[in-house]
Amino acid sequence: MNKALAFADAVDRVTRAASALASALLLAMIALVFFNVFGRYVVGASPVWAQELEWHLMAPIALLGIAARTPEKGFGRGEMVSERLPERAQHARDLFSMLCGAIIAVLFVKYSAGFVDSAWSIREGSPDPGGLPARYVVKAMIPIAFGLFALQCVANAIRHLAALRQAPE
């Protein structure tokens, strides 16, 4: 079980790094939105690439945020019910939910692969003049982020399984 817990800790470190990246991108997005609003209402123009960059930043922010909120107690659940359950039942419920989350995430990875592969094969870009050329990179965030989410769910499941083995009957 020690190797499994070491794996869970390694996944947590990757998730924290992804969370830091999402936070940095969020700050960049705030600055970009300010730039676009200033350009539109003060200067009278905002470049197409800058407007599209908002979407290019929003995708990884939202997608990486899914995994970033998954570590222990980082996701929402019915705490009124949870508080009344015995410790073993809480861990069993969380183990089940993490396994379900991992399965759903793997399905997202599987079913987004064709979508992303298609975008990469044609090097999909913006159809708008002055738009950004690498839309396929943004689409690649879907399987990457859900893969990280699946790993984080497995890491959490490992911890709940370990806690179930140690919790009193």
C-alpha cells in the first residue's frame, strides 16, 4: 500500500502544478479581458486574436480546475448527510464516488480522442481573419485534463481504500 500512497502523493503534486498553471492563466485572462474591454470601449477596436485568446485561456482554466478541485474535501457533497455517517461509511462512499469519477473521466478521454485527433490532423485554426491558428492545442486540453482528473480520482480512491483498511469496524 505504501507504493500506492506514494503514487497518490505524486498525482497530488502534478494536480497542484496544474492548479497553479490554471491560476496563472486566470490572471492572464483577467488582464486580457480588461485589455479587450478597454480596446472596445475606449479605443473603439479590439483585435479578433485577443477575443479568441479569451476562449483559448478559458478552456484550460476550466478543464484543469476540474482536477484541481478533486483532492480530499475539495469537491462538493452533501455535508449534512456526510457528517452523520460513520467514518467507514464516509470512506466507502468517497471510494465509490472516486471510482465512478475515474470511469467517467476515462470515458471522456476515450470519446474525445477522435475529436482531438481530427483537429490535430488538419492543424485546425480559427476560421476568422486575424484569428488564432492553433485551435487544435486547446482541444487537446480535453483528454489531458480528464486524464489528470481520472488520475486524481484514482489517487483519492487509494487514500480512501487505505483509510477503510485502518478504520475501526
